[in-house]
Amino acid sequence: MKKSILAILICLFIGSLFAQTNKIPLSHADYDHWKNLKNQQISANGEWITYEVNPQKGDGYLYLYQVSTGKLDSAARGYQAIFSPESEILSFNIKAQFDTIRQAKVKKIEKKDLPKDSLGIWNLKENSILHFAELESFKIPEEKGEWMAFLLKMPKEKKDSLATDS
């Protein structure tokens, strides 16, 4: 009995020595590889789960998981997803690419002229996504209804090259 307890204690002591020697301290470069998981949601019918995975720098992903089939799909740069009340549509913002925004900020472009987000509308029944550029805002009903309203930035007027000044 005493020999078995002594053997266990020796094994634990030797195991702890090996565990301590394999630890590598974190450096500042390690933080760049960390990712944030946020905005987790479950649809009203419990069939769908969505969440965002975003790195410290760069473009993240919006993930959509179907519980019944185990299928996982994603949308690049998607964020702030909202399920419709009937759980048939997932609406979300799509960020402009990180590099594009970074270059615009380096060039000191005014905030109003920075690239705008886009709107993504994911039809969950048909597994199709619609994209609308230059999004200002969007809203969906809190209860009942499969409709939504969204506001897009007005396109700049282009002069007609065939028009004549009179």
C-alpha cells in the first residue's frame, strides 16, 4: 500500500517537471493570431445558429450552422446578423475589406467617403445570398412577417456624355 502511494507521488512529481519544461511564454506576436467569438444567436425555431469569428487584424467570418443536418457555412466579413421572426431569412452587414479601409485611412480620406458596408440577405430555405452595396441601415420586424426595410446610399449622378448644354 505504501509502495503504491509512493510510486504515484513519484509519477506525479516527474510528470509535473515535464509539464513545466514544455510551457512556452506568450509574446506580443501571439496576440495577432487570437480571434474573437461574438454575437452568437439561435433562430426562433432553434434550427439555425450564427456567430462571428473575428481576428485582431483583418477580415472575419460570419458562420451559420444548421442543427438538423450539421452543415456549417460562412460569409466573409459578415457581422451583426439578425434572424427574421419566422427563421427563414438571415440579414447581416458585410464590412468593406480591411486592406481597402486601411489604405483609405492612410491616404486620409474623409470618413464620409470611406467604403460603406453592404447588406447580405441569406435565404435559409433556398440557401442563397443577395448582396446590396452602399448600405446605410436596415430593419426587420420583431414579430411576425418576412419583410424588411433597408436604406442604401444614393449613387452619385453621372453626367450624360451625349447631353448638350443649352
